[in-house]
Amino acid sequence: MFRKWINLAVILFSLSAASVLAQEPLVFDTPEMEARYQQLTLELRCLVCQNQNLADSDAELAHDLREEIYGMMVAGQSNEQIKTFLVERYGDFVLYRPEMKGNTMALWLLPGVLLGIGAIALFFTVRNRNRKLAAQKQEGSS
């Protein structure tokens, strides 16, 4: 029984190692192209992991997107053309820093609004507490 589990584990490990080894490394014409690729994959979000960029993600979709970005770069497309293509295909969520427009306005403004509301609530809470403490001291001294 134990031997079957070990054999299964060895087979699964071998298959996962084979899939990693099957991916060919990307070959860049120039160091500038490689740096551009690295920067671009850092600016784009993995759609599976959601809080990881494409450069760091091990998801299969991330591998596919990196290969697609590489192909588009080799074809001579600019970073903006690549980003536009990915946004049209996957939406603004693919960008770590989406452009400020109507549908992303909440992403940009909501944190500041919530921080402001929290600061106002804290101010009034502290002020009311200080007034109550002052009133209690005044009652106690009379």
C-alpha cells in the first residue's frame, strides 16, 4: 500500500518536472529587449493569481501570456500596443496601475475618500471623548 503511494508521488513529480522542462527559455535579441520584457511583465497582473505580476506567477495562463507578450515584442509591437491588446482581451484588471477613466475612477478615489471619512470619524470621536472627560472632571470638582 505504502509503495503504491510512493510510486504515485514519483510519477506526479516526474510529470510536473517534465512540464517545467518542456518550456523553452525565451531568447532575446538585445539586452534592451529583455529589460523591456521584464519591465512589461512586472506591470501586468496575473489573472489567475490576481495579486501577483506575470513575471512572478507560475500559473499556466501566466506562462501563456508571457509567451504571447514575447511574440508580440518580436513582431515589433510597442509596450502600449501590447497593453492595449491585453486590456481589450482581459479588461483593465490586467494592469497593476489602470488608467484613470470613468470605470476605474473608484479604484483611484475610493481609498482617499475612505481615509478622509475615517479621519473625520476619529476627530469627532476624540473630541466627544475629551468633552465627556472634561464634563466629568467639572462635575467631580464641584
